[in-house]
Amino acid sequence: MVIGTIIGASIFVQPSLVSGAVPSLSGMLLVWAAAGVLTLIGALVTAELASAFPGTGGVYVFLRESYSPAVGFLWCWAMFWSMHTGIIAAIATVCARYVGFFVPLGDTGVRIVAIGAILLLSGVNYAGVRYGTAVQTTFTIIKVAAVVLIVAAGFAAPRATMPVADPSGSALVPSLRAFVTATVAGLFAFGGWHMVTYTGDETVDARRTIPRALLIGTLAVTVSYIAVNAAYLAVLSPAAVASSNRVAADFADRVMRSGGAAAMSALVVLSTLGAMTGIILTGPRVYLAAAHDGLLFRWIGDIHPRYGTPHHAIALQAVWASILVATGTYRTLFTRVVYTEWIFFGLMAAGVFVLRQRAGYSPAYRAWGYPALPLVFIVSTGFIVFNQLVSDPIESATGLLIVLAGLPIYYLRTARLNSRTATHADH
């Protein structure tokens, strides 16, 4: 699940954001390594929290236990309205666009195919977690096999004769700002590593399995990303990678000649379907946990009597993600709010310091490198958020307001719960 959720379309479609900011071979590989190391540190922290709180809900539970139910609710709120459903809508749209390589689709056709993919995979996950994980495993195996083939083809092909820096004379050693910008772009390609924590109650021996999945999964993806980019750069020049928005297709065209674009389009379709399966599976578990805490309507947390899945939550997620695709509003919502995910990640890492001071906190696994590595992660999340605020202050502020809009809803909900509790106590 970790590998399949992280490896979506980005590594096959658009590493140009990294190569455009850092136009040297060594610089690009260093950026991917740095993004992988930061993701691994985040996984180490998350593994400790998952071993302490192995139930359903993941990040929502970690924030709730570290700070308050209000902070956990804001994560859940942002997930449903934009972060989680937004990425489902975005990946579904990418999938549909690449289906359009084989079957001509206009804008309406792309939206219909994207919504169809969301509904189909939601139906699979509705029918049972075993079906969802089986589909996820199948697509992940295909993706990993494709990564291996790309790496093998890249290093077997004739080497590119281009210089390791672009012809504009850019420095081989990037500026700090360029390196940070490129690393932020790389980190977004690692997105989704935390989602495995949402499924604790449906995981065998979750206190051990989830930490292992986080560590092995993030390490495997880091090695894969570095290897794939090295393969790209063995065939294409850094300048060619920087200017391409479909680098894997360009790579395939160079290696395979005719048929390369079709092969890569098929790979992107399969890869996006695999990533969507994991994302669709995990999100409803957070809504289930919040509903059981009374912060959402109780019926949202209902478990299907036959399939054993949070069927109402899955259906709601599918409907809202489909609406975002149909209206195209996911682009605005997602780009506005996605950076706020890193505010929560920073809070989650800081939560380890809070929890370790409490009596009764007994994780089965303790994060390696504490306190230095969690501090590095917290500072890094600060850089990401600050970089976004400086780059686009209006959109960033709007996104933060969308998240904070959940606070009045939280207090209205808790006031209603307290009122019910007081009424029952009187009786």
C-alpha cells in the first residue's frame, strides 16, 4: 500500500519541476535523495505514533491524542473537502487524459472517464478491503516491474552525449533557494506515505506491520525514484528532462523508437489506477474514526453488515470527488490547500515530543534519531510552508482559511454533543 500509493503518475510524467530548478545531474539526484530522506524521517516519526495508536484513523488520531480533538477534526475536514478527495479527482483526471491517447476524448469525455474510474474503484473498495488490497497489490507489482524495466533500459541504452548542465550556463552547484524549491517539488512526488496508518484496525498486528510498511515502503520508493531519474539522465540530457512534461514518454521514444509513447501512456493509466485504489481505500477510515468520536454524523461511520467496510464514508467520498471532477474545482481547492498538509505533518512530528512527556505513552517502536531527526523534519515542514506563503501569499492564505473554516463546525458539533450528554444526565 505504501509503495503503490506513493508511486502515482508524477515520476513518469513531470520530474521537470525538479530538473528545472536544479539543472545538473548530481544536483537532481541529490534533490531526490534529500526528498526521500525527509520522507523517511517523517515515516520514522509516524511509525512510532502508529505503534502507540494502532487503531483506525492514523494522522487524525495522532493529532487528536497529541493536542486536542479540534486539531484532529481540522485534518479530517481538510481531507474530505479538498486534500484527499482533491487528489483522487486530480489523479483520476490524469488517468482519463492518458486514456485519451488510445480513445479520442474531449473535455467532457475526460471527465466522464475520470468519474467512471472513481466510481469503479470505490465500488471495489465498497465490496471489501480484501478486494481493494488485491487490486492495489496487482497494480503495485506492475508499477514496480515498470520501474525495473525503465532502469534496465536506461542503463542498457547508449549514453546521452549532452553536458551535465544545461547550455544556459547554470551553476552545477544550485543555490539554496533553488535546492529548497526543487526538494519541495520532489517531496510532493512522495505524497501519500502516511495513508497506510489510516487502516490500523484492518491490519494484521498493526503495531508491528504499519511501522515496517512505512520504513520498507519509503526506502523502496526512494531507491526507485533515484534509479529512475538516473535512467532518464542516462538517456536524456538534464536540459531535455527540464523542458519535458512527459519525461517517461520522451525516454521511451528515445529507447524504443516507435511505440514508446503508447507504452508510457498505458503505464501512466495503470499507475494512476493503482494510486487511486489505495487513496480511495484509506480515506474513509479517517471519516469512520471521526464519526465514532461523534465529530461527524454517526451514520458516516456505519460498517456494512456483509462487506465489513465503511460503506457510507466510501460513497460520500466517491460522490464529492466526482463532483470536483465534474466541476473542475479540484484544481483550485487542491492547489490552495495541499501545502497545509505539511503544517499538520509538522504538528504530528512535534506531537512526539509532547507525547513522550506523558505517563502511559508506550509505543512498540521508538523513532530512530530522536530528538535530532524529528527536529529536522519539523524545520523542513516550516521551510515548505514558508516557501509556499512567500511564493503565493493570497492563495496560501485562502487555503488556510478553508481549513480553519472547520473550527466553527467543530465547536457547533461538540456543543450539540455536550447538550445531548447533559440532557441524558438529567434524565
